Amino acid sequence: MSAENGSGKGLEYIKQGVGSADEKGTGAAMKREAEERARLAARGGAKGELPGGAAESPYIQIDRTLKRCQYSQDALIEVLHAAQETFGFLSEDTMAYIARQLKLPPSWVYGVVTFYHHFNLKPQGEHTCNICMGTACFVKRAGDIVETLQREFGVKAGETTADGKLSINIVRCLGNCGLAPMIILDGKVFARQTPESMLQHCREAVEK
């Protein structure tokens, strides 16, 4: 599929949730502020001005990556990584901005984002727990781990706790079935876990 053949029409994206309100300065609040700044910039605020009189675009890190990659469409994944490192997730407006800069259909960018499990469509908590639900992990009780964490932290898979501390995500096969069930908590791999052991790891993470 070539970019030239892609439709120029916008894609009806999933609307992003912003979670519950919290105090200014917390991780969740900062992520929401970054999202709002990105939304204003994408919609062409007056001379790029942002709330508080700041003139710097929230997309500055993305722009630097685009420039370094010479706006090559082949650099899409690298640009998406830069965006996620900046905002913590990929919002509707951020994806639209990247699509526009790389001259790609929005549907193309959205398709790439939803194909790879390491891209987030929603703001993430301070800690993220990605649970593999590939065949081997599922057989080794990965589903029980999901249910245990949902019950303990009062949140559904794919969502973040109300205090912004923990996000629980289900991902596709992580490609290392010998470690099943495999979970990645804050970038660290936890192999051959039980519901009880993973619950303990998550408790320790959020209590730090």
C-alpha cells in the first residue's frame, strides 16, 4: 500500500479518555496538560502561542525527529516513538500531526499505532503492567493474573487506576513463550509468574 493511494479523508479515531481529575503537578495532570497543549497547536493557535504565553511548540521533539529523518515516510515508527516519549501516549491530534508532516493517510498512521503493542492510545499511569495473552501465556494462567490485578486495583484491563498509579494492559504475543506467562512491568520482564507473585510485584511498584 502506498501513501499516494491512501485516502485523504480523516479517520474516525477512538476518543481518548482523560481519567479522573487530580492535583496540578502530578504525573496524570502533566500528561493531560501536554495533551491539551498538543491539541491547541495542532489546531493552529494564533502564531503557535500556548497557554501561559509560551511560544515553544509541544511538538518540538517530534519536529526534531522529523527533520533528522528528512521527513521520510519510512521513519514513521521512529517519529511515533519520539511522540510517545514526549506525551506518554499517542492522541488523535498527535497522530494527525504526524500523518500531515509525513504526507501519509491518517488511517495508515493509526494502523501502525494499533498494530504494535508498545504504542499507547490512552494516557498511562506512573507504572504500566503489560500482560501477554498469547497462546502459551494464556494456557499458563495469564487470564487469572489479569483478573487478580483487576480485582485488587479496581480497574479493567486497558485502563488506568483513578489515582493514576497503575495501567494494566493486555498485549499480543511477546515472542518468548518459554517464559510464559510473561509480564512486563515498567519495562522489566517478569517470567513464569503466578497471580499471587505478579500481584506482589505490582503492589511493591505502586507503593514506592
